[in-house]
Amino acid sequence: MFTPGNISISDFEYSLPTDRIASHPLSKRDESKLLIYRDGEIGSDVFKNIGNYLPEGSRLVLNNTKVVSARIIFLKETGATIEVFLLEPVFPADYSVSFSSHEPVVWKCMVGNQKRWKTDTLERTVPQTDTKLKVRKSKKVSDGFEVEFSWTNTDLCFAQVVELCGEVPIPPYLNRQSEEVDKYRYQTIYAQPEGSVAAPTAGLHFTPEVFSNLKKLGITPDYITLHVGAGTFKPVKADVIINHEMHTEHFLADIDLIKGMSECDNFRVVVGTTTLRTLESLYWLGVKASQNQLCPPYFISQWEPYKTEPIPFKAAFYELWRHMEANGLETLMASTQIIIAPGYNVQTADALVTNFHQPRSTLLLLVSAFIGEQWHDVYAYALRNDFRFLSYGDSSLLFRS
């Protein structure tokens, strides 16, 4: 099968003026602009009217991960600051178990100004308490360190400690410090399982009113959980895609969603690149199940889908559902390194809701895989018509080419 390894990342360059990057959110989530692309035609509206463009009874799938206050600052007596940035749990390895723990936990972290961390431990007070938080570097790993967290008041769980100590990890391209507004605006209104260090930003536009209007059309939301990692901001530095190592992210999917997808004849609307990445990974896990090749740890590697023959969409989810039933799994925990680039045939979505992405990014590659070379026209239209770009920017509804 075709592997898009020789695609040049320079083909996904475009000029993005800094004043087009939305540094702050709009006062009302659903007042953002909405670009609509369908059958080569481009138009615009306001996001709150998105239901006007979706078929009645559509299946809507969103990523309900919750952003954690992952950036924790320690101040040394010398005045130096050291930043410990949570990436993913090591022990316990399960996100929910780690966050609910009242005992020490170990996380993989990025460490800013790590050369100034010369002592065994760093310590700081947990705000609003007399609790002391201590961190200890245990070993160097790829992209960071394993860091042990312990705290003196075990009435607090780790999630509470992080919420009190940490700062919201807004994207670096906003070029500002996090503010009070980010605590609730850099979060979808339906966020639940904690674990992301970046928001699934396509979902930031949804409001209770939008969901209410969609419900009148027989469109109700389904949720998966992919914990968005810092790798989502990882630039493509290689000249060709084959030399870019895609980041790995962890996700969860309930058996009811898997079964529902195996029976789905409805128009499928996927909200966000992270949701699409998860659904496509679930599809390929189902293909593995159909070949009796599925076993834990459940994982889809970067180029695996390009080397595997596809099967019908519903059949893949049926096989995955059967696998979960046979193994007594109510929730599938898995991880993915999948890269969706031109040449990839999307299996799980008819339309994609997404924001406007950075030049030379894997997210832009995904958009190109979904609508083809017309992404140039879409982005040119957005730039000409004063759309706001990136995480706090405006939205688009893209119908699959």
C-alpha cells in the first residue's frame, strides 16, 4: 500500500501573520466564525448555526479529555525558577488511578531550566494549605525525566495537588503567560477525565445552546477520550515525512461506543483531529481483531495502517466489539502513534470540525488527507476573510472529499 513517506513538509507551508493568531478567546464560545467546505464550495457562518449544515440524525463524536494544570513552578532560594511539566503517568500508569492517588506517584515530565536542579529534591508549598509538595528526579528518559511527586497531607489526592499548584499549559505560540480566563476557556464544557496538557480545541466552540439545537435535529454527542500530549506542538523538522517520528498518545473508548459504531449507518461528524486520530486507531485495532492479531498492549504504530489491507468500517468495529466482549472489557485502553497524511484513506468520518492549524504541522497534513489539495483554498479563504487561527481561533466544518 501507499506510504506518504516522501511527501515534503515544505508543501504544507503558508504565510500566517502573527496578528491572525488568536491570543485570547472570544467572550462567547459559539460566536466564533465557522467556515464550511463542501464539494469544492467554501462559505462562512457563525458556529452556533452549525446544525444548519448537518444531516438530521448525524452521529457526533467528541473528545472529552480534561486539561490539567500541568505546569508546576518551583522557586529556589537563589531566585532561579525550575518548571516541572507533567507529560504522562509512569506509576501508577493509569491516568485516573494516578490522579486519585493519595500516595507518591511517578510521572514522565519535561523540566525547564533543569541544569539548575542540582539537589535531590525540590519543594514548595501547596497554595491554600500547609501542605508541602516535593519532587525528586529519578532518571532521564526520552524527552524528559521520570519525577516522583510526594506531599505531606495525604488527605489530598494528586489531582487536587496539581490543581492548586499548577498553571494551565496554554500553547507556546500564544506568547503570553496563562491568565485566569484560561482556567475555564482552555477547556471544553464537557471535559471529564483528567490527563491532557493541551485542549482538544475544536470542541471549545460548543455551548449548551449548541448541543440543545443539535438535539432537536436528532444529533446527540458520543465521547471518546484521548489525552492530548505536548507532542501535538512538536514541529516537523524533517524535510520529508518518513523522517518525522510521530508522538504517541493514550486513549480510552467504552464498549457501548464501539458497538454503536459497528451498527452506524448515520452521517458521521467528528469533532477535532484528536477525535479523528482515536477513531481511526480504533478502526485499525478492529482490523487486527479480524485477523486474530489483537492482543494487549493495544497500540497502533505510525505507519502500520499504510501496510494493512482495510476492511469495511462497520466490520472493523464489530470485530473490536467482539474482542472486548470475549475479554470482558468494558473500556478499551490503548495508545496510538498513527500519522494521518495525504494518501491515507479516512475510514470513520464524513465531516470534520476543526480549527485552523500551524504551517508545516502534522495537523495540517491530516486536513489535507481529509479534503485533499483544497486545503490551500480553505486556508486562503480564511486568511482573506479575517478568520482567527490556532487554539483560540475560529472553526471550520469540512466535508470529506
